Amino acid sequence: MQKKPKFSTIEAAQQLLTSMEHAITNLIEEVRKPIPQELVGAARKAELSAIKQTVTDARELLQERQKIEEMISSLREDGELEQESDYSSGFAEEFAK
């Protein structure tokens, strides 16, 4: 009986990075496409809104990609993920308990 290969967070994150690269490239190509000259009025405005949304999506993907790169770096250095600190309560509230 074969053992199931151990799941690797680093490998999964690297695969996700590669997939995100392709998605970002596709979004950039969509933004580069010229707006057809025959579009006027509401149709042209809708096309411009679609381009704006595509740019926003690409920016968000880039930000998430950067977070994943940082996560991979942390995993390689420490062997574990860094815990995010919760700063929702102030200093005094934290120690008043």
C-alpha cells in the first residue's frame, strides 16, 4: 500500500503564484485591447467601466500575489506562517483585563 504524498503548503502556494501570473497576464491583455470606434454613448461607457473593473481585478490579484510571496518567504525562513497581530483593541484595553 502506497503512502499518500504529504501536502506541501509551499508547493501549493507556488502553484497558486503561477496560476495568478497567467490570470494577471490575461487581464493585462484585456486592458490593452482598444475600444472599438463604433461604440458610442452607453455602450462606450459600459466598455470603459468593464476596463476599469479589469484593472481593479488585476491590482487586487497583484496585491494577493505579493501576500502569497511573503507567506512563502516566511515558510522558508521559519518553517511556519507568521501570526497576524490583532490591533483592534488599544494598549490600555489589552492590559486592563
